[in-house]
Amino acid sequence: MTATRIDTLFARLKAENRPALVTYFMGGDPDYETSLSVMKALPEAGSDIIELGMPFSDPMADGPAIQAAGLRALKGGQTLAKTLEMARSFRKENDGTPIVMMGYYNPIYIYGVERFLTDARQAGIDGLIVVDLPPEMDEELCLPALDAGINFIRLATPTTDDRRLPKVLENTSGFVYYVSMTGITGSALSDTSKVSAAVNRIKGHTDLPVCVGFGVKTANQARAIGAAADGVVVGTAIVNAVANVLGPDGKTTADPAEAVATLVRGLADGVREARLAAAG
């Protein structure tokens, strides 16, 4: 598999000795155009990797905020085809920022795996996170994605022990996504010292970068996580930034893109200061 934008980015950040800021948002929330404006604002605010959420009606790992965002997107007419189109539109202005699509297998299965991978590659997608496909089902999507030149990023959790971890990592590429807690998105962040130990344990099994997510909401948390991790993933806080500027009727009361950019700028500062803080 040739190097993807994800591989190139982490090589550059390793040379710069800083972690990546990985930002998740829900595609189509609350509507296509607003969501696209949020996506375009992320790199300018300091995001290194964009996780593009694929809305799904029955998510199992998402907390209330991301579930609500997915339902808003679906109500607004978002489909998997439109989510791919969003990436395609983004690529017209930005060919460098890696895009990882994150969600569940059902919409991809209905769309058709071969068709999806062809369209995803053409849209400029670099990686996939499909949370409900275990390693035992790698032939379903993971291996075809790798053959198509798209990274398949696997989740590891606090319950992924040393016996299970090699199986989880077997066909993982791009980076490993360490879920810092047992539970759903948006929960409270666990003890950062435990996160550091977990990152080091995973690194004992792989040379891939390890990014940490679930529960990161503030610049201080991003700074603490980034001292040990190769990347810090923020999702619920960004989704909430959009929700907070929506009125009871679902109409925007302020610019969601600017609300997200303000948050991300602070997080980016925290990430960039992470190794400096650790060295000090």
C-alpha cells in the first residue's frame, strides 16, 4: 500500500515533535451547506486530520450529543452519497488535509462495498473507522479498503488486553485510535496518567501512531493527552459547538463554522504546547 496523506502527515509531525489534532464532526449537521462550511473551517483553525461522521439511525458507541447530531443530519436529508460529495467539494480547495470517514457498516453495506470504496477514493478519502466491524470480519471491508489504498483505522480500548491487541492491530493502518474509556462518546475523560501508560503499552505492539479520543473537551486536556499520544481526537465538544448555536426550531442563531473554529483554535494551541509542557 502506497503512503496516504495520513502517513505523510504523521511523518512530518514526528519530525516536528508534536502530536496531531484530529477533529470529528457530523456530516450534514444540521444541513449540508452548514456542515460543509464547518469542514472547511477546521484546517484553518488548526485541525490536522478531519474525521467526517457518517450519520446513522442506530449508532451504538455514540453518546447523546453525537446521536442527536446524526438525527439532525438525517432529518436534513444527509445520505452517504452526500457525505462523499461533501468530501469531494472540500477537496476542490484543500488537497492536503487527511479525511477519515467514521461511522457504522450498515450504510456502507447498503451502498455496496466496491462502489463505496471506488467513490471514497475518488472523493479524496484517506481512511475509514467503522466501529462495528471486528477484526474477524476484515474480509468484509478492511482488506478491500487496504487494496483500494485507503487506511483502515482500528479502535483499541482499556479492555483490549495483550492477548487481543495483536489481532486488533493485524490489518490496522494509518494510526491506532485508542478509546480512553469504556463507555460512549462524550463521557468524562479518564485519568491522563492511565492514558499515557495505555499508549505506551500499545506502542509495544506496533510502530503505528496512537491517537487518543473520547472525553477530550478542553485545551488543557488536549495538552495533557498530547504529551504521550501521537494525536488527540476531539468530537463531542465540536458537535456541541454546532448544537449550541441552533435554536429550538433548528435554525442557526450564530455561525456554526466560527463557533467550531474558536473551539478548535484553543485545542490546537493545547496540542502544540503538549510536548513543550512535557519537556518543561
